[in-house]
Amino acid sequence: MIPTRMHGAIDYGVACLLGGLATSRALPAPIRGVLATAATFHSTYATLTNYEAGLRPVLSMRQHLALDALGGAAVAGAGLLMHRQPWQARALLIAAGLSELAVVAASSATPVSGPGQGSGPVARVLGLTVPPAGKVGYPPIDIPKPVADDVFIVDSLLPGPMGTALPVRMTVIRLGNGDLLLHSPTQFSDALKTELEKIGRIRHLMAPNVAHWTFLEAWQRACPDVTTWSAPGLRERSQVKKSGVRLDHDLSSFPPTAWIGITLVEVVGGLGFSEIALFHQASRTLVLTDLVLNLEASKLPAPIRPLARLFGVTAPDGMPPPYLRAAIKRDRASATKAASRLLELKPERVIFAHGLWFERDATNALRRSLRWLLG
């Protein structure tokens, strides 16, 4: 049997291969379209699978294999049905689809560990071992850094697929009364808590969307007096219910009374997606989470770079990954209205959770990154 860790390596390798073939002008446009769709589909649900190569545990491995089988059958079927295309190009699709089905038949459905915990031989063979923090993240790591009056960021690292690491960022807002608001808290440490307490009193935790909540509990244990604010719908997620994390209040477009000088904008999509954007009026700083993903290719492992470019998540004009764009577009009218509201704020800087944030010319940079929604 192919272990799930090796299956993850195959998933990303196949997605890169299909994505690369989709750019080949030697193939007819309809064939390239099938390959590009297959690459995006395949890599998207791989990132959402509860196995070593995943990023978020949304799908079980059995569901992943079912999607593999569906995708393989669809690619092979496309090759059989596209009678107007050259037989060599059709044979490529048929071979790719049948190979996918063969891998499914030989793969284990029982992961050894969960998202981001892959390591060992597969990661080393692919050259995906974690490089120094400066090559993947934005040092100093886990240290508050000022970016404007009463606005700070804390850059950290998250385990990524197959032993890689991904940059993640918390934004810290000092309110008018000296209290600190931790937006999208990163991993807790006593040292980080000590440094933050030099800036102000930690009183508010904010889980701004349905994904960025996993470190809340550690901060709550260390800071028992905090109030936790969450995006709408977060408390309904099964993982949140099982975790036992405390969510005190749901946020909306109306900020809490203590948050003087803060504007909130609710971005709602389909499939349960919700994100609360925060605008710090005094510094004209807009704080997002996953609505922009702007990864620097040079900070990604070489085998993952083609996939990141295919997804459109690389700097300087990075967008959310395709699965998130598709979810948000399920309620496009509402999401477009919210995106227009963000641009109307004319932020001087835009901070978000992953990648190179917009330190200057921020409104124009944000408009480019929202082109998939605004047109």
C-alpha cells in the first residue's frame, strides 16, 4: 500500500506536472483546459485533507480518495470523449486518468498524522525540509514589531505540507485605553506574552474568520481576563465545538463599544465563509486575514512554486487560493459590495496573515489582489 505521506508527495507532484503541461503550447487549448482544471481541483482538495500533506483538516482521507477517483475518471473520460482532438493529446488524458485510478487503488486510507506533520524520507527526497526562518518567514519570529502608531505585527511560522513551513502573521492593535487587541493570534509563548505586556494589557482576542482560531485556547489559559471575539459561524464548526475553545461574542459590522477608532467590514461568501476585516482609523491600516494571500516565490520550496503561481497566490499581486475564491463567489453580490467598501476606506497599508503585506501604495495593491472579485 502507498502510505498517506507518500500519497501526499504524489498529489503535489501530479498537480505540478499537470499544471506545467497546461501551459504547453504544443497541446490544443481544450486539452490544456482539462489539465489546468485537474491540477487546480487536485491540489485544492489536497490542501484541505486530514493527512500529512494537508493544511486544514476539512476532508477525511477516504473522501480525498473518492475525489481522486472522481477526478481520474473525469480526466480519462474527457480523453475518450474529445473526438475532435488529436489522438496523442487524448491519450495523454486517458493515461493520466488511469494512472490516478491506479494510485487510488494502491493507497492507504489511514493517515499516520494530521496536516502539516509530514517529515522524514518523503520531505527529504523532495527537498521540502524546513529552511531557516529568514528564508520562509519574516524575522524576527514571534517578536512584536511596530508598523504604525498603536499597530504592531508578530510574524510566526506554521507547519506546512510534508515538512515545509508557512508564514503566518498576527496583528496587534493598541486601543485608546491602552488595552491590546490580538487579531488572528499566532502560537503562544511566555516570552511573546511578556513582550506584548510591555506594550499594553492583553484584553481582546479576535478570530477574524472561520480558519484562524486554533491558537485561541492557549492565549485564553495564559490571559484569563481576555474577551474572545469571533467571526460569524465559527462557533458552529464541528472542530471548534470539539476543541472546547471559548468564544464569548460574535462580531458583525458594528465594532464593540470599547474599540473606539476601529471600523469593521464583514465579508461573507458561500459554504460558510466569513471574514471580518478591521480598519484602524488613526493609522489608516486595514487588517485582513485570508482575503489576500501574497506569498513570495523565493520563500517557497522549488517544487511548490509552480503550483503557487498556478493558484495565483504569489507576490506581488497574490489572491486567495482557488477553493476560497470559489467559496466567496457563491455569494458574489454581498462579497463584491464588501470588497468595494474596503477600497473606499483608502488604506495606507494592508496587513494580512500570509505573505508580503502591502506596506505602501496599499489601496492600489489591494485593488489588484481583489481583481478576481471586482472584475
